[in-house]
Amino acid sequence: MKSTLAKLFAATCLTGLVACTPNVPAGRATLGPDPTLGGGTFTSPGGITVAVDARNIGGRTGICGVWAESASQSVMTRNSGPKILDSGGVSLNGEGVAQGLGFLRKVEPATSYAGLEANCITTDRAWRVGDEARALKIHLPRQIVRNELDGDLDGGGILIWFRPGGPSAHPSDKKPWTHLNGTGVSGHLSE
């Protein structure tokens, strides 16, 4: 009985580990004409933009993408993009497919990310018929990127947040606090 339970426990643990397999690098590919865009801004000057596509890579769901940070990024938040990307993810039609976006290729901010060479990963999820038309969404959580408070909020110091809310690396990108029409940014915002 003990041996059977031990084998069952080991099989359950192995199944759990397989289900949590990390993203597997899958080379590079060119982003399509309408990549999904996401990103956000900081409570200091600057922001980041993420652009991704989903595709069939060897029968698995693949995610390819790039990211950019504002050229006018505050020195207080410069190089905080990798931390934000590591905590992010991508869902396809509401189903989480990729966790951790640190694999994305850094590029210069642009008004269009279509046609750029992007890093790709494959996920554990099998590619399904119709996936190319399913809604892709980028998830970047709100988070503190710099905390230099002197004890409490009234004591002074610096506290800088990352706020998700659309692409925000290029000066013409849609900002979460401005009207969203007429910016000329290609791609579409993940909803």
C-alpha cells in the first residue's frame, strides 16, 4: 500500500512539474501587420510598450514580441522594464498561455511595431484551429518600481508606480489619462 501511494504521489508531482514547464525559446520571427499592444506608464515621466503576436510554432501556441521604453524615461525608472516584463503574461481568449515576458526583444519606441523582428517562445498549450482569430491580451500588473520613502507617506521621499494602461513608450502612444483617438499608433490595444 505504501509503495502504491508513493508511486501515485510521485506521478502527481511529476504531472504538476510538467504543467509548470517554463516558456521554451523558439528563435525569432517577424511581427504581423496588427500586433496586440499593451504597456503602461510610470508616476514619473516615461512608459513602456509591449507588442505581441500569437502563432502556431510546431503545433504549440507560440508568442512572439518586442518591447520598448520611452526615450524620455525618467532616470528613476530607466531599466525597470525587465522587472515589469518578468511579472507580466499573455492570455489567448481569456486562457493564460505565457507567464513572464522577459524573453521579449527590446527595440526603440515606434509608432508601429508591425514587421519588426521579435523573439519567440513556445508554450505548453497546443495550437487550436481558430486561435489566429482569438483575442490576445497582455497583462502587466500595477507595481511599485522605486520606493525611497522616508518612513511613512508624510515623511517625504520617492514612491514610483508602474500603471498598466495601453502602449506608452512613444510620445504619440495612447496614454491612459488622455483621449484614446487619433494618435496614429498601429496595432490594437488588448482589451
